[in-house]
Amino acid sequence: MELQDRVAIITGASSGIGAVIARFYLNEGAFVFGCGLEEKSGIVHERFAYRKADICRTEDAERVVADCVARFGKADILVNCAGVTGLGTIDDTSVEEFRRQFEINVFGLYTMTKAAIGAIRASEHAVIINIVSELGVKAIPNRIAYCPSKAAVEMLTRCLAADCGPRVRVNGILPGLTETPMTRMRYETPPTRRQSGRKPGTVMSSNACACRRMWPTAQFSWLRTGVPSLREICWPCAEEDSSSPARKEEPDGCKSFCLRP
């Protein structure tokens, strides 16, 4: 098993993509400490622990790290998965909504990474993985806040790699369009009903449900149907990837980047 006895902190682990990654890591032999806004996680496993936390709050982020180290003795991997998205253009997205998406997607990730970096640096297998988005590198209509927030996460990942390497390997994964309740509604509901039922700046969790690939949308996409492949989730943690190029393309068509000076 690729992650035998590694300890991973996973944000957004109570549902959706974060929960899928947590289960994968457990299957690969890791210990997982998850956190999210929900009261509890649906994962029950002897090597899994969970804490409700708002990663935008410094005290919550620090408590997650402290509890992980107290429970499992260390932290080798940080997976920043928690985030939100929202529908809206410049005309119907308020300044408050724009700020909210940046607060969670960018400042939340930074706050969690800031809290965890000391414990991660102490590991011999130090890895940070940020779940970015293909919309961090391309713009589409009606995502006036989400696209630039994920672009900030993409650049933040590169800056973390420059600052933290070579001790810490910092990686980013850029998923494409995935099925969630909101995307299902958008593509299955007639436009008139969909538009009339949407409030400006509607927000949903990016972890709304376990995702599956809907169709290839652009240069980045999840692998296969159901979930990201184990290889895509685990290869950034493997020691042999320490000299990976700045951008690595998986044979199945998923692109991600692995950065280490």
C-alpha cells in the first residue's frame, strides 16, 4: 500500500471529494484526520478521526493540527480540499459574495496551511496537496468570483512550493467538471426554470457530493467515472516523484502539477 502508516489531514472530509480522498487514503494504509463544517463525518474507521472546524478561523485550524498530532503522533500530508463555488456575473454578484468565496477558497487554505506547516515540515514524507480547479486556469461565464479565487489557489500552490521545498513537496490537482447536485440541476433543468429558481450569488459547497466525471470539458479532468483514481490522489505522496517536472500529465488525460525546487 502506497501510504502505509502515513498521517494525512484532509479538509472538507465530511462529504464529496474530501470524503472520497479520505477513503482512498485509508484503503492505502494511511491514518486520516478529517475536518469540515458538518457535525460529523460518515466515515467510520479505526484509522480515521474527525473534528468539526471552520478552517477560516485560526484557532480552529490550529486545533485540527493539534488534535491530529495528539491522536496519531504526527502529520505527513495536508490535503486542502474544502471550498465553495457560486454562480454569478459582475452584475449580480455582490462584493460580500465575492469576498466570501475568496475568504474560504484562498484564505481558508492559507490559514490551514499556516497552522499545519510546522508539523508537516517535521515529517520525513512532507507533502501538501491543494485541490485547485480547471477554472483556476481558464475563465467561463457566470463564475466571476470562483474562477479568480481558484487562480489565486493555483499561484499560491506554486509560491508554497518555492518557499517550502525541497523539504516539503507541494502539489496541485485541477479537476474538471464533476457531477454535484448543482451541476446536475444546471444541465438537466430547462433554462427558464433554472434561471427563475436561482438567486444571485447562490453558493454551494464544492464537496456537495462524491463526484463523477460528466464529460471531458477542457484540458483538465477527473480520471474515469466515479472518483479520481488512486494513482492521481497518491502519486504526489510517493517519494519517486520528488523530481517531477513542473506540470505532469497522467496517461488518462488528467493534468496536475508537482512543484519542488
